[in-house]
Amino acid sequence: MPREQKQVRELQEGSYVMMEDSPCKINAYSTAKPGKHGSAKARIEGKGVFDDKKRSLSQPVDAKVWVPIIQRKQGQVVSVSGNDAQVMDLDTYETFTMRVPEDEDFTPDQNIEYLEYEGQRKVVG
């Protein structure tokens, strides 16, 4: 599993973090001051990269969390049939099938950019 550990205080909005064993993009990050007997806490709100579910996480700022290493890759559309598209990775020349997002319209020979993590792929606009 391509991931690394970071302290919660090193995270920022727009970066990725693992929440409930799913990679999420951080939408909101806030911290609360330390109390008389406790440490500072961070509240992180994120959205799943591949499933679009909202998730939240509350941890001390010195706790360690897993950060997924999501790769951004280039591909070329080979063919389109219905809601699926055959895409060829421009680095490895591997061909795979991806679901076409509803707001996108693919044509053969079109270059696209997509995210990949553990066999999951998603087109980015």
C-alpha cells in the first residue's frame, strides 16, 4: 500500500489523508487550543477521492496519521462505448477500462489526466 505517516499538524487543506481506510482530500482543517490538562486537537473534514463520501477526523495535533501517495497520471482515450472508456496509460502503455464521469464527454485520441491509488482510478477535470 503506497502510503506514509505524518503528524496531524503537518496536514493542510487540499492534501490527502486516510480516513476510515479510504483516501480523502482535506476540505477543512481547524485546531483547538490546548486545555489545562490536554493537548491541542485538530479537526479534519474531507471528501473521499474515489467514493465522494464526506468524512471527519478529530485527533491530537501530535498524533500520526496515514497519508496516501496518490499518483497523478496521463492517459489517452482509445475508444468509448456507453459509460465506459478504454484508456491507455501514456507512461506504461497499459490499457484499462474507466467509467466516464457524467459531466465529461470523451472522444477517441483525447488526452486525459487521472488519479490512481491501489488499482482505483478517477478522471480529474
